[in-house]
Amino acid sequence: MTPAARRRNTAPPREELLAASMATIAERGLEGLTMAGLGREVGMSSGHLLYYFRTKDELLLQTLEWSEGRLGLERSALLSKPLPVRERLEAYVDLYVPDGPRDPHWTLWLEVWNRSQNADDDARARQAAIEGAWHRDLVALLAEGISRGEFRAVDPDRFAARLRALLDGFSVHVAVGIPGANRAQVLAHVREFIADALL
């Protein structure tokens, strides 16, 4: 049996499938991600992929969960560094904002959000869990900054909701490439907002 045939008969680990899905989005955009194309990439039939994921929506959501898991580890490492809270907040914002138009993570996020209009309760709960992790980390960071006297007293939960809404709005503009909303401009706007509201 050839290596290619052996590969076709053995399902690759889930992590390999999701990494290949994300790599395809990064290289060719969402329009380049098809079950048949992904199957060819990993040596599986599109039918075999559908057995694992059922629908393309489920593939996209699992890919997002996998990508968010990696980002969550990176975020935890950044936020646990022995730095002033303001510097860690800047690192959080830096990780949140897309790198530029067609950033693969944000491209995937936008697609999952768009498809969530028709999603079932389980899919919505999984999306809420992703959002919740970002929110909890930001609330904890703000509360720490307030308790250390680095930030003025605000309600951490309410402020986190507003800051994330600001970040989401700007991030969508960066991800879709709206003129006048590049990453550097957005980061400058957010720094100014944080300075005015917290310092």
C-alpha cells in the first residue's frame, strides 16, 4: 500500500483537519474552503469529512473554536506576565485587533457570526463561550488595574462590554479593509479612548 493510499484510509487527527481548514482560509479565503478541497488536502473524501462535521457550518465553528483555543493560550500567557496592568491591557488589545484586511481569524469569525442567524442553541452557546472567555479576561484585567490604582474606578463588567464593542466595531472595519481604518489607526484610537476613560 502506498503512503497516499494509507493516508486516505486513516482519518487524520482532528487537530490536523482544523489546522488545514484554517490554513486554507489564510491562503485562499473562505471561498477557497470547500469540503472537497479540504478532503484532498488531508487525504480524505468530502463524504468522510461530512461524517465528522455534518455541515460546513459545523466545520467552520469547530475551526473557530480550535483557533480561539490557541489564541486563548496566547492571551493567558500575555496577561500573566509581570508587567503593569496598562501594558497588559495594550497587549490584550493588540491580540484582539486584526492584522489587516482578510485576517484569517477575523474572516472566519465574521462568517460564523453571519451564519449564526440560523444556528441552533448549541452552536450559539459555543459562540457565547468564546465571547465569554475574552470578556472574563478583560474584566479581570480591569479589576486588577483598579485595585492597584493604575485605573480610575469604573464598573469593570460594564466598561469591558463597552470596550469590546468598540474593539469589535473597529476590528470589522480593519478586517474588511474600510479605508481610513487600518490597524495602526485603530490601535491609536483605542489607546486614546483608554487614556481618556481609565487613566
